[in-house]
Amino acid sequence: MRTSVNPPSVSQLQNVYNINNPLVISTGNPDLKQQYTGSLVTRYTFTNTQKGQSFFANLFVLKTNDYISNAVFIARRDSALAPSVILYKGSQLTLPVNLPGFWSVRSFFAYGQPVKFIKSNVNLNAGLSYSRLPGLIDNIKTTTGNYNYSVGAVIASNISEYVDFNLSYNANINLLSGQPQNDQLSQTAGIQFNLLSKKGWYFQNDLNNQSYSYKGSTPNQSFWLWNISVGKKFLKGQKGDVKLSVFDLLKQNRSITRTVTEVYVEDMQSKVLRQYFMLTFSYKLKNFGNPPLNNRSNNNFRRNF
């Protein structure tokens, strides 16, 4: 059992209007109290070294008093908030407030098992989380229940020092109670493999597909992210390495995120750096030498004495 205190930030306390978006004006609340959170954490681990099996499970339960939430007020008519700040009809004013009723629970499970006939390890994982988010809209208390389910599998192989691969899949389902139009399913599938020749040439491949499916009006999206590298190890002991890498070979990379709050759900797509090339050289420093024999003998003599 643990407890923690989280004070409000300076921006949450400042009674200053943010009018960057005239349709959603925000301000701080100097009367905010600090949050007080109690948490319960449990873990279980099991390993069988003879069979190479492993199992891990954990559970987190959080409850917060004076939770810092958001209050939203929708203007019924044009209103003057300050001499130079007008809240127009239909626009919103948001400010942080302390509300009771926040709690969340999260769990995660993982299991690993070697599979000899394919010289690989199979790892399975699953997770479940629930958050109860209190809010306030026009002085009416609201509660948002956010459910999140996840499953995944990884097949990792190390066939030899010259060949290895990794296959992975993960699915994540996000549900909001009473809001089926905001349900989201995100999936990621990928393959990575590395090839190395005895002469020091090597090839690396990392290919992933990410897809997002929605029930509402938000359009479904799917894209591929493909990175490849080719290089050569040289010099004595193959300490030198020259590599040419290509990131986002298909020029499809993008960033898609979802934010769930007490009063709204936001799906955002941001611009990110797309295809680029990079040439790198690296040199390994693995051995700094041994001290002279005379010095080692003197050190042993001092320790014995």
C-alpha cells in the first residue's frame, strides 16, 4: 500500500484566461487543493528454469481524493469574462476543479515458453484497465468509464549468430461506457530479422503495420512503417562498422494518438519526420589492456601483507 500527494501545477492555479482558441477558453483556479492518492500494488512471478517457462502478473488499484478534473461551462449568450475577454454564445469555458470519485484498476499478465522445434521463444501477454473519471458540465456532475483491453504475442528466435528473427502482434481495444460511437480498435503487426555473413556483411529489416478502426465518424486508418539497414563489419576483430540505414522506406509514417478526458475524447494525427537516410560509422572499444605483471604482483603483495 502506497500513498502520494500531487499538488496542482502553476498553470492550473493562475487565474489567467487562455484565448488561443476563442471557442474553448481556459483559465486556472487559485482555490484548487492538492490530490491525495492511495495505491495498492501486487505482483506475482513464477519461473521454471529447467523448462524455460516464466509467468508474471501484476495488479494496480488507485483511488484519488480531491481529484483535479475539468469543469466546462457552455455559454448561452455572449458574456464578458474580463474587459478584453468575451465568451461568445456556444463557446466553452474550462477550468480545473477538485472532484471526488476517481479510481482506476490495471492488470497485466505475461507468459513465456521456449519452442524447441523452431528454436524460438513464444511470449504471450494480456492486460485490462478501467478508469472512472469524474467531470462537471454546466454544474452537472458526469462520470466517464474508460475500459481498455490488450492482447499480444511475440515469437523471438535466435537460430544462430548469423540469423535471427522476431514476429510480433498486439491489439488494443478502447471502450467508453455509454459511448459506442467512440470505440476504437488499434492493431500492430511486425516482423524484424537480421542476417549476418561470415565476411562481416549484414542486413537488418524492420517492417510494421499499424491500423486504427473506429465505430463513429472518424475514418479508419492503416499504414506501413518499413526501416532497413545494410552494413559491413571490418578491421581486426570486426571492431569497425559502417552502416547505411533508410527510415520510413514507404513514406507512410504518421503519429496517431487518442486522449480520453472527463469531458471529451480527442483523436489526433500529428506530422512526423518521414523518409530519411543515415550513414553511420562505429568502433568498439572492448579491451583496455591488462596492467603490467610487476604491478599486479605488487598489488597482490600489498593485499597479502
